[in-house]
Amino acid sequence: MTVDGSPPGSSTHRPSVDESVGELVTQLTNDLGQLTRQELALAKAELRAEAKKAGKGAGMLGGAAFAGWMVALFLSLTAMWALDEAMDLIWSALIVAVIWAVVAAVLGLTGRKELQEVNPTPDQTVESLKEDAKWLKTRKN
């Protein structure tokens, strides 16, 4: 809202006594149209930013999963063969599996935390719409 109570970007047109009801309705319709376009643009900008954040988190989870799978495969085989020198192969395989279970849990929890920080609600747009509703109520009076 601007200092005079009008929404941002609207004209500071003050009705005079000589204006007809039709002119006032036309002005109000124009203001509402402009206000709606501004609110939609704000909502799009907010949602685009949140979608980008969600995409980044999901991409990181996918990349971590693939890299983890490849590393786990080759390191598991290496570790199993190395531990086979000191113990039975079955025990060495179990130890390696437990290690990778811990790694998977850490990656999963970190990715989940990233995705929980995404806010799909366009907060600024909601607040702006509330202000616009107040402005419209005062404009009707």
C-alpha cells in the first residue's frame, strides 16, 4: 500500500463529485485488474524460488544416492576382501553392510531435512492479498 492507501502501482486518482458511477466502476475494474496481475506475478516469483530450492534438494539426494551406490559397491568388495584376511568372509561382509547402512541413514536424514525446509505457501502474496482486501473495503466506503 502507498501512503494514500492505494495499492502499489495504482493511480492516485481521487473521484470528484462530477464523475459518474460508470466512470467510478471503470476505474475500480481497472484497479482490480492491475492488482490481480501484480498478485499473480508475486505468487509466481515466490513459487518459482521455492520450486528451485526443492529441485536443488531433490537433485542432491539423487546424486548422493547414485554416488553412494557406486562407492558402496566398490568399497564394499574391497573392504570384504581386505577383512577376509583377518576373519571369515561372512563377518567381513556383515561389517561392511552395517557401515553402509549408517551412511545411507545420514544421507537420507540430511536430504529429508532439506526438503522439509521448502515452503510451498507464497507468504508475501497472502499478506499482500490481505492488505488488498482491507484496501478494497475502505474503497467501497
